[in-house]
Amino acid sequence: MVTDDDSGYRVQYALTQLKHEPVGGYKVSLTSKQTQDMFDADSPLYGAEVKHQWLKSPANVKLSDLMEPLVEVELVFTATSDLSPEDSVEDLRQKTTVAPALELPDARFSDWFPALSKLMVMSDNAVAGRVVFGDEVDSNKFTVDDFSRVKAELKLDGNSLAKGDSSEVLGNPLNSLQWLVKKLASQGLTLAAGQHVSSGTFVLPPHLQAGHYTCHFTSGLGDVDLQVK
């Protein structure tokens, strides 16, 4: 029975092992006060995503392959070397690439958003679905503060759907990455070179529907393109 964070993560780890597929990376959820309040939480939580869940933009996704997905605007960091819990945000900037991304959270529960409890979200791999990410850019091209000033606009079939700022992600997405590295280390896990991190949403996520999604990111980070059928 899941009664606390530790048991929630144990369920998550067991489910991930049953997939018999390497972990491609992690997602961080509840990275804003608004989303933490919705799930009665006071800190983020994470979920593991196996390799097939990470897709390069432009990507095609079928709604029939998912259950009740949402769409989130995020930055994805990819480790260029193993990351350490002693790493500062400046160290993490120097040891990663960054890419624009759309994350598609998806639960194994019906009518889950925002009714699902925090512990069930945690057990369900932080409702991991898919992550679509664009071209990777060396994070050394940016300052730490630059990562708190990224803006993005999500469009569906050419119509504006949502606009958001990276400052919604714990003030700076690098803070989210640092939180994850420390959390994994506390559980005996490492964020290894080549693994990705979807760091948290800029916007309150709408439900995913059929159509052509595009998302433009400022700061020279480019675009993400997703076709949903």
C-alpha cells in the first residue's frame, strides 16, 4: 500500500523495472506553486521515462497509443557527463545541453487531472507519457540567469493555445535539474551521461487533442513540432 513518498517511489521503481527497457531520462513535476497546491504538495516529484518515450521533433503521436494525455511546454536538459549532487547550477549548465520540448503527461488512471493524489502520481511514474524535444544546444551558450528568461508560445493548428515563462519552473529550470540530481542521489541513483531531463512546465497544461502543435521558444532555442492523430 502506498502511504508515503518512499513507498510511492518504490512502486515507481518496480514498475520501471518491469518495462525491461533502459531509462532514457526523467521528468520533474510539480515545479510551480500552482501545481503543488493542486496536488497538496510542498516540493516537486519525479518520474522515470524509458527510451521509447523520448521522441525527436518533428514527431507524430497517435491518441490511440495514450490514455488521457496533456501537453506541457518544457526545457529538456541532456547530461554530457554524469551529474553529481554536489554540482552547483553553474556546474550543471556546463555539463548539459538544452532543447525546447513538449511533454505529454499521461496516467494509467481515468479522470486523473487534477483529481489524482500526489502519491498515485508518484507511483505512476509522475504520469509519464512522451517527451518530444527539438535540437539540442550547448548550455554553455547561455548564462544561468538566461534560463530564467525563456518565453514560449504553444499553438494548435496555428492558433495560440498558451504562453509561458521558464521562471515558472522553480524560478529557473536549472533549479529543477539540481533538485532532481540531489533527489536521485538520496535514493542511490545517478543521472548519467546521455540521459535526458524534462524539467517542468511553463504553463498549466491543456488536454492533448488531434491536430498540429507547434511551440516557439525565445533565446534562440527554436521550435518543437508535433502532429497528433
